[in-house]
Amino acid sequence: MKVFEIIGFGIGDAIEIVVVAYILYQLYRLMRGTIAVQIALGLGALFLIQFVVELADMTVLTTVFSYFNQVFVLAVIIIFQPEIRRLLLLLGKNPIVRRFVSTTDQRQIIDETVGAVEEMSQQQIGALMAFQRSTGLRSYVETGELLEAEVSRDLLLTIFYGQNPLHDGAVIINNRRVEAARCILPVSTSMKLSPQLGLRHRAAVGLTEQTDAFVVVVSEETGDISVSRDGALISNITPEELRTYLTSALTGQSTSQASATVPASA
């Protein structure tokens, strides 16, 4: 204790070290396997060069680096914007934070979606459906055609039917309503994904890398059902597994918990 007192190290300093270490670890997790790693290494190399320049007392280069330092923070925010956004999403999905966010009854949406996806899988109709959770998807909704319609099995089947002009792109569902169709989603550039994955699957992962949305994909080639959440893709699942994933994502409950909350008269 006396040693800590001499160097001025207290409980606040320990907490600060833990918080900084946690943030750096989460940033590393978010950047791992993406181009951001190479960018971070490039920035590290620049700092090393700057250190050598200042050590060697190179006046001109020192001046150049001083201008760079003035815009460094802004440059980092711009370059690492996706990673910073995902870090904030991790904080937003913390159970303590989400306790203050109300969850609406999503059972009907789940039933209608599973029914539509099961039929689309059997008929090999390609589909891409994004379910909004705590993060708003307004910027993606505005890229498509506004519908504001109640979620139903027939509506989803109609939208993704091959001859329908709305079948390309994604459907965005929020608060029991299909907000828009033919929406454009960001495509993931993660090197972890299989090169055989199509644009629908990469768009599903891309959206869940940047938001906490839950995305359902039906392959047009194979009819396989996949889901994406938190930047991960789970492929070739059954309709009942889809129900489990949807229930967990939209209500925070397992299927057994959800059924237990249904009134006996339902």
C-alpha cells in the first residue's frame, strides 16, 4: 500500500486501466479479420516514424507531423467509424441498458415470418428480411419503397415472388409492420466469410456488423435458411430453429418461455 501511495496509484487509476483495457479489447475484437487491422498498423507505423523524426530533430518533417496531429482525432473517427459504431452497439446491448427498453409482443410476427420463410424455402424463393431492434434503421428504410403494412405470411410471399418488382433488396420490419421493401443494405467486407456466399448473405452480415438488427435470408439457389446477428452468419437452419432464433432476438426469451406467457385462451 505504501508503494502505491508513493507513486500516487489509487482505486480510480485501477478502474481507469480496466476500462481502457476493456475498450481496447473490444476494439480489437471488432477489427479482427477486417481491413481496419491494416489501417491500424499503418497508423502505428506513422507514429513510429514520427518518433524517429522527433528524435533525429528533423525540422521539416516534425512540422509536417504536427499538422497531421491536429486532424488525427477527426481522421480516426472517420476511418474507424464502423468499428466505433459497433462498439457503441455493444454498450447499448448490455442487459443493464436494455432493461430500460420495452419489448413489444412479437409472437404474431414470428408465426407469420416462420410460415412465409418455410414456404419460400420449399419453393426456393430468395428473400432478405431485416428486423429492427434497438438501433434505428431509418437510413436503410429510405433507400427502398415505403409500405407501412402489417406483417403477414402472404405479404412476405408476395413481395419476394420473382415477378414482383419489389423482390430485389431487403424488407425491413419494425414494430409489427413492414416499413419498406427493396431496401439497400451495406455489404460486409469481412475476410472471415466464405467466398461462395452471395450478395444477400453478405448484405445480411453487413447490416448486423453495423447495427443490432436480426436478419433472415433464404437462398434462391438452394432454399437454405440462414440468420445473421452480431456480425455472424448461421446457415442451413430449420424453420423451428428459425423460430427459436427469432424468439430470442425479438423478445429475449427462449421458445419455451414465450409459449409459457401465452394465455390459456389463446
